[in-house]
Amino acid sequence: MSLIAERLELPVPFLRGAKNDMRHALELLERFASRSKTQLQRQTEADQYAFWDGPVGAARNLTALLIPWGNAGSHGRYLTRSEAERVIDACEAFLASLICETCSTHISHAAVAGKYYRCGCDHLRWKM
């Protein structure tokens, strides 16, 4: 998640010391979901670009699992096998949602300087 956040230039505030390097996926998912409303676009049949919420839904599903299960204070330090499998499946679904169905490349495959990142066929865009 940190690699995706860095590539898509998600703004995250600087934290002092080691906390800056130990960000949780939950914080990055929340920032991704909030920025997606204005920056994530998909090409329509009329060759226009419109907001696309596919990855946002996948991010919300993953967030819904990470909030209760990722908190050692409320859930404990360990996940059961089925809980871990559900989290892994949700992570994989989120990552897969950022891959274009048409050309099978990631949304940050190419960059148009100063404008947006895009997949290989320009079907998906992330505005800068």
C-alpha cells in the first residue's frame, strides 16, 4: 500500500521519528478513498472520463476488516486462520481493482507529466 500511495502521490502529513516510517495500511486506505472522489477516473463509452468507484468499494471492504481485526487493543494480537484469509483476500481484491481490465496494467503504469497517471491503454486515470 505504501508503494501505491507514493506512486499516486497521496499526501500524508509528516510524523516525527519512527512513526513516519511505520504508517498503517488503514491510514493510506482512508486517504486513497477520500482522494479517489476527485482523482480516480474511468473512460466511458462516449470517450469521456468520469468518476469510478470500483477501487473505493474494495478499499472500504478492506477497511471494514482492518478496523476491528487490525487493532491489537480490541481484538488481540493474533488473527485466526479464517480472519487472516479474509484480510488477505480483501487486500488482493483491492490491489486487483487498480489493474485495468482492458490492458492488464496498473493504474500508475504511465505518467502524463503534470496531469495524471494512467494504465497502458489510458482507460483508467488518476489525476495529479
